[in-house]
Amino acid sequence: MDMTVPNRLWLLLFAALLVIESPGPLAASDRKLDELVDRISSEVRTDELMTVMRETWETDRWFTFPKFEETARNLSRTMEDAGLRQIEIVNPPADGKTQFGYWTMPLAWDAKQARLEIIDPKPDPKFRVLADFQETPTSLGMWSGPTPPGGLTTEVVDVADAGAEAIAKMDLQGKLVLTSKNPAGLKWALVKAGAAGAINAFTENKDLEDDRQWINAWGDAGWGFTKSSTALLGFSITPRQSAYLRSLLKDHEKVVVRAVVNSIYYAGNYPYVMGVVPGSDEDGEEVLTMGHMAEQGANDNATGVAAMVEALAAIHRLIEDGKLPRPKRTIRMIVLGELYGTMHYITQNPERMKRTVGAMCLDTPAGPYELAGTEYTFHMNPDVARSYTDSLIVRVAGSYFERMKPERAWHWGPYMTGTDNFLGEPEIGVPTAWPYSGTGVESHHNSADTADTVDERSLKDLAVVTAAYLYTLASAGEDEALWLADVGLTRGYEGVLDSYESALKDLSKSAAKDQLAEKLDRGLRLIEYQAGRERQAIESVERLVAANRKAAVREMAAPLVAHLMDFSDQQQKRFRAAAERIGLDLEISGVVEPARTADSRLAEAKNIVVRRKRPGTITFDDLPVADREGYPAAAWWGPPVSALFWCDGKRNLAEVIELTELELGPTDFDFAGYFRFLEKKGYVEFVK
């Protein structure tokens, strides 16, 4: 996201030529932010952070639903001790059938013991026991089915890296399948092939030779295990064990193992816990921070939980000590089951969500300073939801990290999913920031993700930035709104320049007139699109002011918008000039005009207007794989989800396709076919 030196100079020159009437005490707002960050940094207690992180990890690492309930109870007491108010444990159903949005709540699950051992041929004693849940919880996959009381003795079949389609055609009746792919993606195929279950040899980091990848998805049609899912066994072994097991399979006609699993499925609860730092106003506006519990890792996500608790605890202490005024908006924190708990909260609290002006999602490691890749990247909202929170989190992160001694690197990045940071999407409408980092040594969903790999310095960084972001947003009034509009203008210039540079790189690859004309057209549209998104972010600040002041703030921010659009026009002219120079180099006669290649998808798409029925993404976890006609679920980030977010019941699908491709780049995805499929299955409806 860094600009080249020439483009930075262009930006500085353009800004110097503008005479901008400052819309508010901007320098004062920056000073206030620096003072707030310093005050919070002095208040955050690393010992409290590390204690909450360890306590959360100690229960969550077993990843059973009774342990999730224990985590919620522990956190409730911790939040009460920290001075938070309105503490509540909420119990959404874990019944395998109830939906919130299009996410089907999983069945509750518990496991008491599980063991997998080699019976024949006689193994090396070091490798006889391949899995023991009591010794290493990740030995057992989440939602693994039980064995008969005496256990199951069966053969192992190595399918290596075979895909689901190939496995579905095999005869694996009653056998355990050794696979190098994540077995979660193979579940439906294992069921079809009659397998008794899977032995996972997949890992995201092969260098962790004695650690196990955690398998946390075991539904036949999606992530969680639902009423329609099949109770197969699921084990996970280490790279060293998998190499040994494969050597046995190579040297012997068959390998027999005994599996013993004591597990149950039941209709229970998938709890979450929340509490607040109350605001002073009575209008009910809130700021939200949320992050998930209910996973086995310390960095994923006991770190996020601890950072939230201490962020609010520090704010509470500063208010009680008279060092900070009480913010006008309430600050709410929620620790919940990822996505499942989030969708419950969103759908069950629609009025509160309307009054929530911004959020921070905390799902991130807090890795060691000295290891590469552990610095924080702050991810923005999707393009359809560009907002003042994008400007705010960048300003807060800069205030904190750039004044550290020594300065610590940090970054910002475009929207991506994989967690609960989708709240900005229009059906929900709460703009959200998401910090993310690496652990240095890749240990995502791995038994190596333990409490002793968490760096208290990184965890403090996370808590300080979170607290400063939440408090600033909770306190924001007219001055802060105009300050964020001005910050948004600077970011807008940078965004437009980034789009110019991206388009120019593509333009320079032109080799013929028609190619040049097409790339000229796309580049002009990309610059215009980016300016529109940046304009949206500037104008969004009026949400932070009272209804009777929105028009006035809009008027005060209008000059900033005008400057941005002028800058966009200049970059489009600059881009046209670049195309003319390239045309001369290619010895093209005449002026090259922008031209679009005909896209056969658009004719049909112009007649389709999609209206969404529910907020959030579409998982297909209620739709068997065999009934999907080859279409993917719109559950995680990519063209289907971007397009879904752009569908507002007014834009036609041709417009949605163009916006999606401007956001993510050209794609040959069959949008019309996909949305007709969604409409046929009842996930969306077409405006008649």
C-alpha cells in the first residue's frame, strides 16, 4: 500500500496548490489523540493481559462445549472484577438446525477421551500411540463421532492428496483414511465412500514435526456439525507420525489400528459473554469490540479476548480516576463463537446494531517482536462500506507505533475475511476495523499455538490501539467528524494515486491499439471508482453527529469532497496523456479513445436485480454438495461475496459485476448463473 516516490511528490505538489479552509481544529484533534494514546499506554497492564490470555487458553484449548461454557463463566467474573457493567452470558442454541442469517448453528459436542494406536504390524514403541486426546487435545478433530464402547479395529487406507471427487468414487467401507489434505473439505466424500473416518496428515507448517493441525470443521455440507451431518471419526497426527505410518503402509500389505473415542452430540448452548463501559448520553449509541473464543489456540484467539478485556478495563480505570471524561457512547465488548455467535447477536439485536457507529474485530496473534511477520496490519472495510473507521484506525495506529522508541512497523491492508470483520456490509451497516498479524513461526490452528508463544509487548500494542480507537469513536462529535473527513481526504488522495499507478502498470503492457483502448477504458473507470469510494468515506462522517447537525457537517465537508474529485479529474487527464505517449511509442495513428470489449455476461445481467433476504454471507451449510451444481458458497471473501455485498435491490447485476471487478480485478466468474442458482434455492430474490 506504499506509493512510489514520484507519486508522493505529485500528491505533495497538488496539496500545496490547494487552498483548503480547515473545517475544524484538526491539529488539536491530532494532539488529543496523541495524549489519549499516551495515557492509555501508561494504564494498560501487561500482567492482567497475560493472565486473561492464559486463563482463556487453558479452557478453550479443549474445544468442547462444556469448556466453552466454562470460558464464558470465567470471563464473566473477570469482566466484573475489571469494573465492566451489564455483564451477561447469552446462550444461543447449539441444536444443529436453527439459523441466524444463513449460518446453521452446530450441535453441541463433548469428548472425554480418545485414543488411536497401531495394532498390526507391531510398531516401533515410539509410534504405537498416534493420538491421545487427554495428552494433546488436537489429537482429536472437533465434532469427531464416537466409536462403539469397545472401540473400533480397522485398516488404514492412504489416499495421499486425492481430492474429494476422487475419494467419493472409492470403496472405503469401514476404514480410516489417511489424507494429506484437510479432511474437513473431504467430509462429504468420505461419507459417500463409506469411510469410518479420517486420520489427518495435513499441516500448514511441515516444520512443526511433532505438532498437530487442529481440525475444527466436520459438517457434511459446511463448517459446523449439524443435524444432517454424519458421525465420522476424526484424528490428527504429527508430520513425524504420518511419515512413519506411511512407511508401514509401504512395507506391509495392511496396517490395522484401534480407535477408541468417547464423544457425544447433543442440543446445548453456544455461549457468549458481553459487558460495557457505559456512555453518558441517553440516545443509546454504541461502539463495539468483538472477538471469538472457542478455539484451541493462544494466539487464535485468547490474545484477542485478553486485549478486549484489558482495553475496556483500562478505559474504565481512567474514567474512574478522573483522567478521562466518560464518553458519550457506550463501549460494548462481546466474546463469542466465531460467526455463529456473531450472527446470533446481529440478528437478535437489530435496533442496537442500528445505533452502533463502529466496531473493532479482534482475532489476531500477538507474536514475538524479533520474528518477521508479527507486525500488525489493519484491514479496512469492503469497498461497498468505505468509512471513517478506515481513517480512524490508520490514524490511531500511526499515533501509537510511529512514536514508539524504537518505532515499530505496521501496515494497513484492503478488506479480507476469515473472521468477524464483515459487519460493515450494507445489510448490517457497522463499519469495522480488523488488526491481524503473524506468529513468526506459522502455528495457525496447530497444537504449537500455546500461551508461551505470545509476546506481552505485542499484546500490549493490541490493547492500547484497541482502547484508543474505541474511546475516540465513543467520544467523537462534530470536531472529530470533521477531523476524520480531513484525514479521509489525505487517504483519498493516496487511494486515487494508487489506482492511477495500478492502471498505469497495466496500460504499459499494451501492444496494439485495441488493447490500449481497452486498458485506457478500464484505467479511467478504476480511477473514477476509487474516487467514489474515497468520497463515500469522507461523507460517512456525518453519521457521528446529531441529526440536526448532519446537514451542516455535510456542507462543511463539501469542499474536501470537491478537492478530491478535482484531484481525480487531474489523474484521469494524466492517465489519458500517458495513453497518448504509449500510443506514439507504438506508432498508432490518431487519438486512442477508451473502448470496452463486449462482455456477453452483461446482456443477461442487465435484466437481473438481486435483493438479499438476510444479512451476512451464504454458507450453503444447509445444501448438500451434490445439490450445488458446481457453484461455491458465498461464505468467504472473493467475487461471490463482493457481488453479494453490492446487491442492494436497486443495482442491476451488470452494475454489480462491474463494481465487483473494479474491487477485486477481472474474473470470468458466471455471475448471472450463480445468482439464478441462489434465487432458485431461495437464498436471494429477484426484484420483479
